[in-house]
Amino acid sequence: MAPAQAQSNGGYDPRSWTYDPARNVLVSPAAPDQTSDGEIRPEWSAIPREIVHFSEAQPKGSIVINTTERRLYYILGNGRALRYTVGVGKEGLEWSGRATISSKKNWPDWRPPAEMRSREASKGRFLPAHVEGGPNNPLGARALYIGNTLYRVHGTNQPWTVGQANSSGCIRMTNEDVIDLYDRVKIGAQIIVRH
């Protein structure tokens, strides 16, 4: 679950962001190539998904996430997997475990947990209680909910954060990749998250 970037007034108002369909990105109120704290953001390009050899015995249709590699493997069977680049939990918010995909949502709403809102407020960043699904939503185009946890595999309106360790524990993908994965994964599929 991606914390929202702070604006100069310390609040977060998704209505002040704009969507650039040519780049398929959400542009913050700061300059398009800057973060909200004024840092220049490096040029970003997606790391393409690819079919790779996967020797570990896991059921076809399972998901294996290696947070150290920042890669998600969707098991195709016959020793192959589809590998995606993902963003993972930042230091102190990493986790590992095994569960199943409990539900799937198309353009999900985002309701940051109270703990996340409190943690971000202590840093001067105030998160909304609710953001409706759509291009202004930090959860992006799709979400796969992990068991009965607060964690999910989801898209993002900040695709340049994919491949980094900067989430509050959720697994981030580009919207293009999460839509592809969403269409493949069945509810009840096994998911394993490892460091």
C-alpha cells in the first residue's frame, strides 16, 4: 500500500493530481519530473515481464515473490514461470509468509489502515480515510488480496516506484503488469512471499 506523497500543505488531495494518458502515469502537483519534496526523479522505464526457467516445485497458477530480488513469479508449470518486477515493503515493513489469494478487485478503493495513517501523520504526511478506485488511487488498476491480511498485490499510480523497497508491505506492480497477472490468477491460488 503506497503512502501518498505529501503536498506543500502537508495534505493529500487526489483531485489535485492529473493523469497523463500518453505516459500512463499520474502526475503529482509538483513538477512532472520531480518528487513532492523537490528531488529530481530519474528517468523511468518498465522492466518487461518474461518467461523464465523455474525449477522449484510449486503448483501451476501459484505466485512466489522474492522480496530480495524484487521479483514475482507466476508459475506456468513444466519448469517455467512468468517473472514480473515488483516493489516491496520498505525497511521495517517487510514480511514473509504463505497464504492464498482471497479476492480480486478491479480499480479497487483504498482505505489506508489506521496504523498507516498514524505512521504517515507522524512524518507530516496526512493520508485520506478513503480514495475511490480510479487513476488517482494509489492501488492502481487491480488488486489481489492476500488471505485475511491487510496486504495485497496491486498496481500503482506511481510506476517509477516499482522495483524499489518503499511500500508499507504490499507488493506493487505497474498497472500493465498487474492487469496481466490479475487475468491469470484464480481466487484460492497459493501465494508465497520470501525475503
